[in-house]
Amino acid sequence: MAKYGYGYIRQEVCDIATDFAIQLGKRTKENPFTLNWFNKFIKRWPQLRVLKPRGLEKVRAKRASDSVVTDYFKKLEAIIKKYDLSDKPHLIYNIDEKGVIRNPSPAAIVAGTDFHPPSVVS
């Protein structure tokens, strides 16, 4: 998930591991994995590390060429046609920067040692 900008924070790794252990019958809901378990887990897996992603806005700014923007709007037009939304604006939602914290500090996530994931911030 980190490759796609949606890395898991430490607690989410613990929660996912706990859910999996419960499914396997190795743990109960009343006895979840803790951050202490997480620290030992990271030590056992040297190819994983906890890192702080850089903001996606920097990445987006570097890659926002005319061709990328044009391609985006072509794909958007195709989706609108595919789902017959051109005359149904009430079914189209937009989420933008208004009311959203700009440039929040991303949480440290778990990722491979060879990867520097961006985080989705806008």
C-alpha cells in the first residue's frame, strides 16, 4: 500500500496483524498486538522500516505537465460518458482543498527499505 501513497501507520499494522491472528485462532480480540510487538516485528523484518512520507504536492508539482493534465481530463470525460453522468451533476462529487488541512504532517508508515513513499495530502 505504501507504493500507492496509503501506507499503514504502526497502530494499523498492529490492528491488521491482530485481526489476522484472530482469524487464525492464534489470538483473542481482548489481547491485541501492541506497539511493543510492532517494534519486535520490525526488528525481525529488516527489509521493512518506519519512515515519514514526503508530501504528494511536491511530487504532483514535478509531474504536472500539460500532457498529464490533458490525459486526466480525457479519462474523466470517458468515465462521465461510460456512466452516463453528463446530465446528472447531482451524482458527481468533488473533494478539494477547501475545508481540508493543507500540507498536514504525514504520519510515519511502514514500508520497504528501498521505497520512499509519497503520502496523499490533497
